[in-house]
Amino acid sequence: MSDHDTLTMVGLTSTVPIEIVYASGLKPIDLNNLFICADDAERMVGQAESAGFSHNICAWIKGIYSVVVNRDLKRVIAVTGGDCSNTIALAELLERRGVNVIPFEYPRNKSKSDLAAELDRLRSALSTSWDKIKTETLRLNRIRKKLLELDRLTYEENLITGFENHTFLVSSSDFKSDPDMFDKELDDFLAEARNRIPRQDRVRLGYLGVPPIFSDLYEYIESLDGRVVFNEIQRQFSIPFLGDDIVEQYLSYTYPYDIQGRIDDIAEAVRTRQLDGLIHYTQTFCFRQLYDIILRDSLDTPILTLEGDRPGTVDGRTAIRIETFIEMLGHRK
Ligand code: SF4
């Protein structure tokens, strides 16, 4: 990373209103994506453990820490409300390592005025104006609209794999630090995908929960004639709610608030995308594992709960459970 990049990059611990970051002239970079896409992701987990992180802290938190240190990032926006309680302590640790940490909180009460005040705090911390934010909102919404089309081509036209859908949606949390380049890449991809022959999968799946730490999960599912046609949280990261009111957009985003919004979103996807089953991914040592109980209580669709710990490929036991689940769903049809 050049000195200029070091000065203009802002690390994100989770999805935030990047319209405000781009309006300030800075470049957001999602630390989760940097970590999981790195060739040495497993090594970075070990690096954080060597720095003192105990084994029962989730691998994503360790990865984020190592990425900030290794990239020598000077500024991070830490989502200290609505994401992960570990981020609160991580933010303090990074501050003590000399990082300028800007906290951002989604209000637990989902109040529009509280969220508007929080957005304004971020605007002020990044020294930008509402006029510039408005311009960025329009620019990014044009790309978000194309992501909606990519999603439609996945579940309606059956032209796109679960992994491709996951990759584009999850990358839109920062638009790869360059929205124009992302836009071009997306245009090229959509043009190519529209010429494909539609897939005919035996089993249609929804993927729930935080993105998987497994590198080959989607590939493995597709080798069994199943396909993920709904990536719940990745789709939420893409803020698929267009409009000219940024506060409303980030109020509709289900991930930071109570689980009922997620349940409604999933139930609608089960119906409209004709899902045969759901895979709920949980991360070892993550408090969000508790949501598994509520999801099972609230949804009638068969659910397979998976757990992943460290970066790597799908382990043997998980592979057998996925295979059995897909077999079972295939027989039910
Ligand atoms: S997976 Fe869970 S524990 Fe880990 S960073 Fe995400 S929310 Fe926090």
C-alpha cells in the first residue's frame, strides 16, 4: 500500500453508510473482506493469537486486528453498536496501537431520529457535507440497482452461481474502494452472465448468517446439485433499498437491529425464491449462534445449521452433513 493509500484508506469493521465516507474523499475498505480474501488468512488468525488474543475469540475479530496491523491502517470506523460486542474492546485495543478509531452505532431502538443523529456524527467526524453525501447516494444507488438485477438473475433466471452472487454482494460493503471500477466489473459480469444457459438445480437453498469462513462452501453445494439462490446477510450488506433518503435505507438494513426484520426478510425470500431449505452458518464463539434457536422457532422451512471456526475448506463432517441435507431435500420434492 502506498503512503497515499495509507492516508486515504479507512478500514471498516462492518457495513456502514459508505456514502458518507466517499463524500469525504476517503476510501473505505472492508476489513472482513481483506482478511478472508488473503492467501494467509489462517496465518493472520495465528498472528493475533500470538499478540495475546485468546483461542475463544472469533476468528473474524482476530483477522480484522491482523489486517489493520499488517496494512498499517491509520484510521478505522468501528461499528460499536448493532454488530459485535467484541468490536468495542477491539476498537480500544486499536486506539492503543495508534489507530484513529471513529465509532459508529446503529441504534438498538431502530429510531429514525437516533440513526439520523448518528449519521450526522459520522458526517461531522469525516468533515463532509450533506450535499456531497446526497451526490454519493445517487451514484452508489445506480450501482446498487445493478446488484438487484444480479440477484434477480440468480434466483429468477438461474444464470448466476451462489458464489458469484455472494462475492458481488459482499464486496459492495466497500465497492472495493473504487465504485467506478466496481461498476465496470459488474457491467462486464452481467453482460457475460446474460448469455449463459440457465442452470437446472435439484435443490434451491437460502444461506443465512454471517459470511462463511469456508472457502469452498458454495462450490461444494453445487457439486451436489444444489445452489444457493439467496444470500441473506450478503444481500443486506448491499443495501438493496433504493430511494433518496439515506436514513431510511440504513433503517431498512436488517442486520444491526432485532431479529424480527431478518425473519420477515427470510420468510419472503423462501416464498418468492422457492427455497427448498436453509443453511444457517454460525461462527464458533459468536454470540449470534443464539439466533439459531429463534430462526428454528420462527421458520417452517428445513434448516441445516453449520459451524465454522478458522479459515479453510469445508471439513469432512460438515461435508457429510451438507450432503445428507441436500439428499433429504431432493427426495422431498
Ligand atoms: S462472527 Fe460474530 S463474534 Fe465474530 S466478528 Fe462477527 S458478529 Fe462478532
